[in-house]
Amino acid sequence: MALGYLYKTDETPISSIAMSRRFLVVPSLVLVFSLFAVSCSESSDPESLSGVAAQIYAGECAEQSGNEVVIYSGRTENLIEPVLDAFACETGVPVAVRWGASTDLALLVEADGDRTEADVFLSRSPGPVGFLESRDLLGEIDSDVLDLVSPENRSGSNTWVGFSGRKRVLVYNVDQLETGELPASVFELTDEKWRGKVGIPATNGSFVDWFTVFRDVHGDDVATEWLDDMVANDADLYSNNRSIVEAAGRGEIDVGLVNHYYNYQEVAAAGETHRALNHDFADDDIGSLLIITAATVLKSTDAPDEAAQLLRYLLSAPVQQYFTDETFEYPLAAGVEANSTLPPLTALEIGSVDFDALGGGFATTNDIIEASGILDS
Amino acid sequence: MSMTPRSAPVGLRLLGGVVALLFSGPALYLLWRNFDESADPFGLLGSAPTLEPLGRTLQLAVAVSVSAALLGTFLAWISIRTDVPGARIWRVLLPIPLVFPTFLGAAAFIRTLSPGGLVSDLSAEVGVDLTRDIRGFSGAWLVLTLFTYPYVYLPVAARLRQLPGSLEESARVLGDSPTMTFRRIVMPQIASSVMAGSVLVFLYTISDFGAVQLMRYDTLTRAIHTNHLARPPVALALSLILLVLALVVVVGERIASKRLVAVTTNRAQRPMIYRLGRGRWVSWGVVSAVFSLAVIAPLATLTDWAWDGLRRSSTGGRSLTIDSDKVIESSVNTLQVSVIAAVVAVLAVLPVAFLVGRYRSKVGSWSHVVVVSTFALPGILIALALTYWVRSSSTANDLFAGTMLLLIFGLVVRFGSLALGVTLDAVRAVPGGFHDAAATLGAGKLRRFRTIDLPIMGPGLLAGGGLVLLSVMKELPITLLVAPLGFPTLTTRIFQSFEDAFVAEAGIMAVVLVAMSSLLSWFLVIRRADHL
């Protein structure tokens, strides 16, 4: 029986062998090709920069030498790579980057422990920096670097320095609202008038940071009551700033609490067809807080001098100018004025995020956010 | 004559054990960190902030697996066993939804159906309002069903191709209606494939973060994400609960599948093709509708973004932040890592498949459970676990940290489960009689493997590799965190562009990603695998 079976289907295995040889040819070719392509793509050092990076540094590139600075960057490649290219070219310090979300990279540094390859961590929002500080993974930054920014934009314990700012604003749909109807304070958003019309990125890092400062400034009772009232007023939960700006642009919501930066990107990309604009709350309102992006040096770094050099570079005039002209952020150092399209920044007076005060504050913030019921909406 | 039961060779069992150990790295990490951080998973299980997202996770996972099972089985049946117009083309097109990263697919979906999106614009032209606010449970369910049905479709299609037509013909001759034939003959034969596929859908759904986040549906992965920095012990405990849930489901499936009838295969016989008559075009309409929703809709939006960006940069507007060099670089990296990971994944699960499929060994069962349940863990946890273990030993750190090897390993651990199901089916498809006969004729083990197993299993192994390949192409967290420095892939660059609202850049690279994976799946998997 077994023999007969084998005999009867004799042809199947043999023809399949021929097939299976062919199966293997294609993947092997792909493999060989891709390995080849990778080995060829190693480029030599550039002699000078081109494109946006050349706006930061137009001269000839120095020869690459010395310790390499490894950066974990929560700021995205699209925005920061020209800055890092300019740094490597102008100073000759070799740079390697791991890109990712700030939160994920902070978790990675923690999992890395003392053996982390990272020398510098750039965070898009304060939370991840507070986390690393609480785990005692941050080193101290030289005072001559810290002194480049005003005291409210740097750590009291010398562990981080702000290098650009994003302001909290209210994004609104221009077809549904007149400027006169817009509120002067976040506290007005709990009015009946705004029922079901406001988007909140309640689980997003920058909102959580903002709300933690809110608690710090107004006290837990006021902050909790405000958020509960917002939920009672049918505020809509969104996952992040960008999706709120999109939703406001297409009229899904009338207004939303976001960082100023995203609407500038949408307008730059879509022009007139994007139907939303930023509205600034009153200067002394908590809604006008400045959220800063921060640079830190890891405690375990083996290139402390080069790391300090990089931080100093981020705070230099050409780079600060780049941040405000190309990424529409607020400069924090070197006396650079904010781009004229940005609203003047008097909001600084109420202080930017104080990471140190935030230290253990996130757990409580999360408790209040969860208890508000916004996540179940 | 049936295969004589024998115990597995020691070498194979050892190999199976090693695979299980390597795959259990993330689980051991969770156990250790829970202990180390004094997390309290049992205490959390009783609290509302845990139970509510857990309940929602379960609801969503059950709903998505049921609908994906129905949809995947239906599409496999229609495209393999009927004379639906364009059956051959559908076989190439239907697996494509697998290549969309869910964070991108969900976003494109929202954009397409929302006010101002393509669908609502077009429908407004003809006076219909098709605008939908897709969010919450229904949004997450829809998107995940559309993007995960291939996990059921691919193995069921493979199984349907291999079913001998004779049984069905006999049933029809004896007077069974087509539906009765399907229920009594076909259903029992494909049940194990449907179930194995549905388990993958279930596990993928509980591991997903991209779609549930964008659809604003609060599940366990979202709770893990928000607690990661603020309250690490809570995040660790929730992750452990997720893993236990996966274990329960996988063990349950193992027990249930033992009760199913053994499958018969006969590759010499053509499968029976049903004539649908007038139903042909109805079926064509249904398949087209599914494909339009799952592929055309998101792809149209992505193309729209890409086109806008290209036009803008060429007419003096804002220039793009990527150039062709960057697109090529990330395409090559994507290709390289996904091909290598696919090959390694198939090799890694092969011993487990042999242990389970041919020897019913205990070691095999354990390895199988470990490999499959790991699929429920979000990629970020796998990345953190690998990093933690490698960095904890100075030798491992020197050898593996920041290497390509570690990246491939992480991807294989994440997606090995996808290759295992199909590989297992392939192992089972080798008739035991062949081996007995060949052994009688004096063929050694290796020769039998080369001349009997490999040729018959070839298509199945390719399909398994294909599933891994397509999944690696869209993988994000492991690639971001574990890859060697300066190793961008299409998906990592899409993610970054998208994060900062550079939608044109994201669109361009997404179109490249979809085109590349469609081509690959055609060349490597579908065109060559004669059983698909």
C-alpha cells in the first residue's frame, strides 16, 4: 500500500524539487542584491553641506575625528537631521543617531542601564526627561552651557537644558468660528457654549505635561474640577496634537487644545485648503504655557566633552534661527528673535514647564485623567 | 497504512527546547521585572482601571477574530474554489492589506471617510452622504478586521487548494446541496486552519497599539503606554496580564484543535471548482468591495498625500524633507531585513513544527505555546526585553548590542508565530507512508528530508516566510529601538514623517512600501506557491 502510494504519486516530489530550486533562487538573489547595495551605500564624508543644512553652516566640513556622540532623538529626523549634519560638518565630531518617540527612547535608555550607547537624549516633551531623572540616569551639564538659556528654561539640578519651545494654543476651524467668539481662557471651555465642540489629546505627552503644570499652578482641586467639567461638557478625546489639528481643519470639532507647532506644519503643507488656525489664550492664562524640548547628557556617557559641544551648538544663533524659521518653534537662546509669523511670546512670564516640580507628579496626573472618564468617551 | 508513532530524535527535541527558550525571553523579562519592581498584577486585576480596558480588549479581540475568520474563510473559498471573475488576480491581491502598518492604515482610513476626505467628497458629488465618524469600538473593529483577515485567508486558501475534490464530488453525487457539502465535508477539513488563523488575529488585536490609539478605543495596550513612564510597575503588571490572556487563548486552541478530524491531502487531484452561475458577479462585487475598503481606500489617501507633496515641491512650495537617496536607502534596508528575518523565522520554527506535526512531542507542545503566545506582546516590550537581557551581561553586550543579528532575532521572536502555523500545516501535509517506504528502500534521514519533506513542504514554507516578510516590512518599534544605529527602514521613516505632520513624505514612502510588498508577495509567495 505504501509502496503503491509512493509509486502512484512519484511525479509530485520530483517536479516539486525542480520547483523548490526555483523557489530558492529568487530569495537568494534578493539577499545578495540587498547585501551588495548596502555595502555600496556607505558614503564618504561630505566636503560641504547642501540643502537646509547649508543654511546653518555653509563652510567646508572639518575632518571627522575623536569620540563619536550617540544621540537618542525624540525629535524627528525630518526636523533635526539638518542641525546634526551641520554640527558634524562644522566641528568634525562624528554623530550617530537613533530616532524614535521620546517615550520609547526613554524606556530604552532605562532598559540599557549603565551600558547605554547613548550620550545625549533629545526629548520632544518634558515627561520622558523627568522619568530618566527619577531613575537617576542623567548626568550634570556644564554651567557654561546651562547659562546660555534663562533660568526658567533649564533644570535646577543641572540635568537638562531647553533648546526650543512650543506654545499651547487653541486650534479652531475658521469656517465655524469668528475670532471674536474665541475664549480668553481655558476655563471658558467648560461653558455650555462649547458642549461637544472641544478636542483634547488627554493621553498625549505634551498634554499630560501641561496638565501637570496646571495642577502645580492652580492646585489639584481646581485642575481636577476643570477636567471633570470638560468631560461633562462632552469634550472629545484624540490621540495626539496632530489628529486634533486635522479634525479641526475638516470641521469635525470646532476647537482643540494643542501645541502651536502642528497647525504651522499643516498650513505649510496644505495652504488655504487647511481650514484651521491657532488662537492664543490670554498671556497670563495657563492655556498659554510654553512647553520646551530638552537636551540631556546621560550619566554614563563616554564622550562628555563632545556631548557638551553638541548642546552648545543646539543653542547657537544659526541653529536657534533654524528652529524658528524652519520648524516654527520659539528660540530660547543666543538672543534670536522668534519668526515674525509666530505670535509674540509674553507667555514666558508665567514660566515654562518646571521639570523638577513635575518629577513625581505624573502618576497623580494620570490618576486624575483616568478618573475623569475622558478615556471612556 | 498510518505512520508508526515514534518518539522524536533527541537532537530535534533539544533544538525545540532551545527555540522555546529563546522565544521566552520577553516573558521571562516581564516576570523578572514584575518581581523586581514589586508590581502587583493580582491586585491590579481587581481594580476598575484594569478591568475596564481588559474587558474592552477582550470584546475587541473576540469581535475582530470572529469577523476576520468569516471574511478570510469566505474570501479564500471564493477565490480558490469558485469561478469568480478574476480568481487568479484576487489570489495575488487579497493578502495585500497585511502590509499596511496599522497606525498609518487607520489614519488614512479616518482621512478617507471623514468630512473633506476622498470618499465624502466623491459621495457628496453624487448627493449621498457617506461621511462616517469612525472611531471607538466600531472604528477599531473595522480597521483591524480589514487589516488582519489575511492571517485567516492565507492558511485557509492553502488548505482549500490541497483538499481532494473526490470527497466533495461524492457528497454532491449522493445528493448533498453545495451548502451541506461545505458544512459536512469542507468545514471539518479547514477548521484547524481557520482556528489557527483566528488565534493569530486575536493575538495581533490584543497587541495592537496603532489602530486602537487612533480610533480612540481604550484597551490594555493604551493603558500600558500611558503608564510606562508614570507608573512603570503598573505597566509591567498590565503587560503580564496581557501575556497570561494570550497563554489561555493559545492553550485553549491547542486543546480544541486536538478534537478536530485529521486533515487529508492529495496534491495529485485538482480541487473541485464550483460554478456560481449568476452569483459570479455578486461574489465579484463583494470581493471588490472588501478590497476597495481594505486597500484602495487607504492607498488612495496615501497617494493623494504623496501627489500633493510632489506637486508642491515642484511648483516652488515647501520642499520635501526626503530625497530619492533616502527613499532608496530605506527601501534597500527594508528589503534586506525582511528577507533575512523571513528565512530565519521559517528555519527557527521548523524544528517546533516537526515536533508537533510528526511526533506529537511534549517539548513540541510547549515550544508551540511559547512561540505563538509571544505574538500577543507589543513590539516595544520585545525590544525592551531584548535590550534588557543583552545589556545585563557584558559578554552579550559586546557581542550583540546594536548588531543586525539582534534586530533579526527580535523580529523573528515577534513574528515567528506567523510562520509556525503554515509550517505546521506543511509538515502535516507530508504523508507518513512516504517516509516508511523511503526508509524501507534504504534512504537515510537527511536524504528523506531533502527528497520528500522539502519538496512537499516547499510551498507551505514559502507562504510562512511570506507572512513574516510582509509583517517585518511594516514593523516599527523593534526596528526603531534595536536596529544598528543609522539603519532607517521605510516604516521608521514613515512613522517619523507622520508624527510631525509631514504627510507628503509619509505618503510617498507608504506608496513605495505597498508597491514593494505587493511585488514581493507576488514573486516570492503567490506566483510560485502553486497551492495558493
